[in-house]
Amino acid sequence: MAHKAGFVNIIGNPNVGKSTLMNAFVGERLSIITSKAQTTRHRILGIVSGDEFQMIFSDTPGIIKPAYELQSNMMEFVKAAFDDADVLVYMVELGERDLKDEAFFVRITNSTIPVLLLLNKIDLGNEDRLNEAVGYWQEKVPNAEVIGISATQNFGVKQVFQRLLELLPESPAYYPKDQLTDKPERFFVNEKVREKILLQYKKEIPYAVEIDTEEFFEEEDIIRIRSIIMVERETQKGILIGHKGNALKWVGIEARKDLEKFFGKHIHIELVVKVNKNWRNDAKQLRRFGYQN
């Protein structure tokens, strides 16, 4: 049997379940998941390898109209997902009717590569709603195969994986067979800390935050980490730390729990909050944090 390999790039509006689906495919929690929009900021690869195949999944930020430079850079990751895709996965949820950027939608409908339109969260509807939605999207995106799934319930995920495998081109593997992702260890530390901030804080705090892991020292039984939490204003720093440091302590404890599961070792993590004014609109800072190609 010929070896197959290729890039399966997943796009869609915010909160449609892209990260949940990729994590289900990969079998690891590579992409963080919260109920807040813009949880995914980077393009994250998850690599699944078998004896005769390698499937490289790409989770991208949700499609939005950019309001500042950081969001513009996030949308560049989505644009890049069109360029190297062997199969494009366009995710919508039951009841959804449009994409937030018409230019992306035009690219999808004019795509010359296979397109799977996954109708997610079908467990929240009934058969009539599902049939109506399938008919709507088949008409709107005639070049796509429309498949109903529930990523959280793992319904239809195996069937979609098998269909993607059928659509992959013949190719040697792009990555070593034991490699799970293209991101370094510090990236996942940053993401786990940011996930806890998204869960703990409201309003502008989660969106004004960036994490920079300055130290990552791995010993036989423990990993020692020091991460800087960047905010844009002094008032945000005070809110993030909380009364007697209790809010920040919660973030550290919850991040440590997840990191110990992820790395399989004891974790000691130190979190420090610093003000980095206007970093979301600073091209130099955005390059430093990996938002520009």
C-alpha cells in the first residue's frame, strides 16, 4: 500500500469546536478550550501517524473582523491555512448561517482541493433541524461534503477521520513518526496558563494578556518553570493578581495540575505579572510572541 500524508486544515467561526475536534483526532489536549471567543490565537499542528499514513491537522484562530494588530495577525494564520491544505475542513454549528469574512467564504466555495463541511453540535438539535441544515449548506457550498458530527460527544469523529484518510494524497511523511506537534514545550506552558486566565477573569483581562515562559528547566522528576504574564495596564495587573495574590495563585495551581498531566512530571511554576503597554498593536512585540510569519 502506498504511503499517504498531507495537511488537513480546520477553519471556522469562533467557538465552533475546532480545537475540540483536533484534540479528538490527535488524542491529546494540544489546543486549549474555553467558552470565550478568540481562545485560539496561533496556528497549532497536531500530527497523527500510522504505518501507512501521516495526517497533519492544523487548528487556526476563529474567523473574525480584526479590531487591532494582534487580531490581524491571527487572521494571517487562517489565510496561511488555505495555502498548504491538502484537505480543507470548514466547521459550522447547527443553526449557523454565515462566515464572518466573506473573502474567506469565497475562497472556500472556489477551492480546488477537497472540502469537508462539518456540521458540529448536532446533539443540540433534532433530526428536522439537522436535515434542514444539511440541505442549506449543500446548496451554499456545493463543492463540499456535508457531514454532521458532535465533537464533544465524539459522534462521527472516527468516520470523518476515515474519510480524511481516503482523501489524503500519496506522499512520504513530513515529520518524524513519533512527533505530536510542531510547537515547543514552552508554547504549551504559555497556553495552559492563558487558558486558566480565560476561565478565571472577565471583560478585557483575558484579551490583554500574553504569556512568556522565560525559564523551563527539566530534571529527572520535576520541571521548574518561570512564566511572565504580560498585561497592558497597571489596573489589569492588580486585577490579575487579586486580593493578597489569591487570583494569581489559583491560576498557578490550576495550570500546574494540567501541566503535570501533559508532561507526566511534577511541576513547579512561578508566575510573575508585568505591564507591557500596547503589546497587541506593537509589531515588534507580536513578532517576539510568534504572531507574525
